[in-house]
Amino acid sequence: MELASILNFVLILAALQGLAFNIFTIHISKRKVSKAVIYLNLTVLALSLNILQAWFFSNHELDSFFLKNILFSFDLLIMPFFHAFLVYYLRIENKISTYTKLSLGLFLVLLILRLASIAITSRFFSDEAESILQKYTNLEEIFIAGFSLFIFFKCYQLLFRKQHMYTYILKFDDIGWIRIMWKIGISLFVLWVIAISLFNLTGNITGYQILRLGLSLVIYWIGYQGFFRYHHANDRISIRRSIASTKGLKSTENRTPVQEAPLEGIEAKHKADFEKIDSHLLENQRFLDPNLSLDELAGEMNMSNTHLSKIINTYSGYNFSDYINSLRIEQAKKLLNDPDFCKFTIVAIGQECGFNSRSTFYAAFKKFTVQTPTQYRTVC
């Protein structure tokens, strides 16, 4: 198979995958469609239509002068839609205005200008119509590149300079994947500028071919990452709200203390200290903090690290790390046994119970229950 054929196959497959992603997330997925998901879909749709249009014109010879020159400026919409996705995903829609209305207005203006250009050149400059329209297309593309660069800069400000505006979402997602997405986007923008320059200077379209291949790969990546990450963050937000209200681990019921015999003197005081620690962790849900350390808890309890560690070891039967994880696992078991939490992923539940990753959650869960969370979850 020739290289051009392979490239065309990748392009059309990416475009169709993008369209399939839109259909799945809007019509098939049972989850509620939010504005963030809508704008993520529109970003993927604009990318898909842009690639589909490029593939069509590079593989079809059209006799009609009108059809050969009626290009839609889908590339104008990609960055504004992505910026709107950021605004709604980061939950700062009331603080930052989006540029979607402006871009849609410009899209309509450019379409009208192109239709007018086609009509005027075909009627009054028929001999030079193709050349004039090619120059117009070049100018239009330069304008779109400049507008996209402006939106790129606005996205950069949001992601790297205005973190204080979205501290809430950072509790559930470090947005590293979005920053990577922006870096990939700016790399493709540089490639776009090179492609424009190369074509205008030499007529070579190699730069555009590489650019379209890059855009195709972005469709695959942005579709999966954006959709998965959005719903994962939303799951965590919903779980945290439920734990904080009525679904949390509220008492030490069903957790048998290590020492049952009555205690006196210093031992009674130490047992009271442990109960105080246990109540503090449960009532304030401190055990759900994935970054909780022995030093931090000792400071909160006004105890020395050594004393706190000894108390926990004696009266819980675990070292500090295992003791905290035992509380987390009890919370996880409660949620995994609750039918109301069937709509949430096991990974999201584990992270909201204080575990940093799927692997640490599964390892701890199996240590305390001899089962994986998947095996334990039978109510769904």
C-alpha cells in the first residue's frame, strides 16, 4: 500500500472515529450531557470535519468551480470550542467569557465572503478566478491562524497562570492531561505555520499532510482522555459530597478493638487517647486525605510522633499506615455495598476513600478483605 493511501486511510478513520465519539457521548451514553461534554464534542467534531473536508478535496477531482472552492472554515472553531470546554470543565464559567459566539460569527462572515468571492470572480474575472481564490484562501488561513493563536494564548493563561481560579477541580484532577493537550496543540500550530509558509513559497503540501496526520492522532487521544477524565472527576465530586453528607463512615461500629479488658491508670489514659484519635479521624474524615501523614496527625492531636505511633500500634493492632488504610477500606466497603454508588467507577470510589491510585487501592483492599474490589462489589 502506498504512503498516500495509508495516510488517507488514517485520515478517514480518524474523522469517522471522531463522529462516532460524538454519537456515543450524546445519544448512547447514559450519563447526563453537561456543557463541558458538549464543548468537548464540538472540539472533536470541528477537528473531524476539518480532516474530512481535507481528505475529500485531496481525493476527488471536481468539475464544478463552485464545489472546488466552497471551503468551510472548520479550523476556525477548534480552539474556541476547546477554550469553552476548559471554562466549563474547570468550573469557571461565571468568571471567564468564552469565544464561541465570536468564532461562530466569524465562521458565518467567512462563509459569506467566500460565497461572494466565488460569485464575483466567476462572473467578472473568469480567467483569473482560480488564482484570485487561491490568494483569498491563503489570506483567510493566515487570519484563522492568527485568531487561533489568540485563543491558544487565552488557554495558556487559564492553564498555567490562573490556577487560583479553579482550585476546586484541582482537588479531583491535577489537569496535567489538559496541559499536555495544550502543548500538543501548540506544536501542531507551529507545524501549521510551517505548512502555510512551505505551501506559499514552494507549493509543497507535505506540511499539510503531516499536520493532518497529527490532527488525526489528536482526535483519538482527546476523545478518550477528555471523556474519561471528565466523568472520572465528576464521579469523585459526587462521591465526596455523598460521603460528607449521609454516606460517610460515622462510627467505630463493626470494628472490634484489640484490647477488651477494663484498663486502669496510664493504660486507661492511653486507651482514651486512642479513642480520641479514632473519633478525630472519623468525625473530621481525615482518613480520606490521601496525603495524611503521621507528623500531620500528631500535630493535630498535640501528641509526639512516637507517642501517637505507639498508641495506634497498641490499640488498633496496626501500624499507622495500615490503621489509616483499614479505615479507608471500611469506607470503600460501605460504598461498594451501596446500590446508589453503582453508577460510579471502582477507581473513583477508591480515590475518594483516600487512595492515590488504582493499584494501591486494589492492593490494600485485598490485604484487608482477601478479595479485589471488583470481586467484593456484588450489588451492581
